[in-house]
Amino acid sequence: MTEDWSAVAEAINARADELALKQKELAERSGVSLAIVREMQQGRIQRRRNPRTLEALSIALDWHPQHLGAVLQGKTPPEVDSPVTAFDDPVIPLLNTIIRELRGLRAQVGTLTSRLDEGARRKG
């Protein structure tokens, strides 16, 4: 199975431009680190990524959760309102929900940290 990471980079870049999202904003929205967002957008490092990373970026870009996974595999991405492929293990959807929540919390902590750092610089 061939993976097309350059197609993923092109898709992310086109959609981020369309939504006027900067890398930092995409990282915060998705809960994916800025370094990984940067690597993926530049297409520099083409290695296997956690499927949840692609899912988080897809959701942050207002796509179906499996959009970038389909792009990676050279398939037609599902429509936004299509159902997500069912999992065999009932624990997996619960874990995915927890992961999404943790990513959201991580993004919020990052935003708060930035604001605190900015406030400290203004005082200093």
C-alpha cells in the first residue's frame, strides 16, 4: 500500500489557506504539536503517523475525520456528513473521545501559557 504524504501536505495547505488558518492556529485547533503540523505541511518528513493525528487535523480543517487518511491512501475522501467507519472494539471510540478531549485541553493550556507569557513580558 503506497502512502502519498505529498498529497496530504497539499491538501492540508490548500484547506488551511481556504480557512485562513496559520500553522499555530491549526496546531491549537487540532491538538497536534506545531512541529508536527509544520513537518506535515512542508512534506519534509514522510513517515508513518498515528491515524489519530490525521483524524485530528481533518476535524480541525472541518473535514470528515477520515479525510486525510483517505488522501494518504489515494482514495476519495468521505463527505463531511458520512458516518465514520465502525470499529470492532467498543473501547476504541471511547478512547478516541478521551484523546480528542485531551487534545482540546492541551490546546487550551497552550493558549493560556501564551497569554501568561505575554502578560509577563508586558510587566517586565
